[in-house]
Amino acid sequence: MSHAEHVNGELPHEPEKATLEGRNKVLGFWLFLGGEAVLFGTLFATFLALRGQNNEGPTAAELFSLPITAAATLILLVSSLTSVFAIQALHRHNIAKLKLWLIVTVVLGLGFLGLEIYEFYEYVVHESFNMKTSAFSSAFYTLVGFHGAHVAFGVVWISLLIAQLYRKGLTVVTAPKVYVSAMYWHFIDVVWVFIFSVVYLLGKVG
């Protein structure tokens, strides 16, 4: 099958696995996500070890606003659902819906980042809670900020893939790229669920 083949009814049901290169990309990305999981696990362990060392600064229970983080969580979970819809469109060879759901995913990702930036702004400006406030604040900003950087990278990545789909269409070359970007997006959504539970909910209950 030609790499330049576009959606014309001849693409396989799972075009991301139609070539050896595509299968290798998917497998390689699973290995990459394994490394990322170890990295985030280290950051979680560091945060749990330092979360009680607030150096007379604000504690988690005093600081965190659950309505904001709950809204951010809802937005990111919905974006995970829209990325599922995008992959379903990919398997149906429906490039119009594929691009639509990827665009919605990007918009939701931007909404999440907006809420996170607003949260950080409130902490730094109104609560005097910054990276240097305490060991707790350093661990918090490192973990949550590192995740936010992953979300920002995902937004840029998916945006570039959308542009590529407009230029080249859906092929056995572009399909694996879309598929692994969805894997990445699900990964950062799962990581956020752990952050919301371990950092915010556990912090609120003390």
C-alpha cells in the first residue's frame, strides 16, 4: 500500500498499524510513556515527602480552591473523550470528523491551561505562594507545572497534526501520528486524575 494513499475506501480499519513503520511508532511510544510514568512517579513521591514542609507558609488546606481544580479536571476528562471520538473517526476514515474532534480537544486543552495559569496567578499574587516559599511550594509547582508543560506540548503537537491533515489528508503515514498523539493525551489525562486526587483532594482533607 502506498504511503501517499488518502482516504478512499482502501485504507485498512486501523491505518495506524497498516505499515511496519506505523506499528513501530505505536510500540516505541508505549515505551516512551513507560519512561514518563517513572518520571511522574518520582515527582509524586517527592511531593508526598515534602507536602508537610510549608515553612510557615500557607498549607494545602488553606490554599487550594477545589471548584477551580474540579472545573479543570472536568475539562481535561472531556478532552480525553473527544480524543476517543477522534480515533473512532480515524478508524471510520472520516477525516472531517477527525479534524473536528482534534480541534475540540485542542480548545479544551487551552481551557485547562487557562484555568491552571489563573490558579498559579492567584497563588503567587494574592497568597504569596511561589516556588521559593517552602519545600511544599517547590514540590507543588514542579509536579503540577511539569504536567502543565506536557499539556501545552500536547496542544502544540495536536495543532500541528491538524495542519498536516489539512495538507496531506489521512494516510498510513499521518494516521500513526494522530494515534500516538491520542495515546499521549490520554496519558496526561490519567496523570492529572492522580494529581487532582493526591495533591488537591488529599491536601484539602489534610
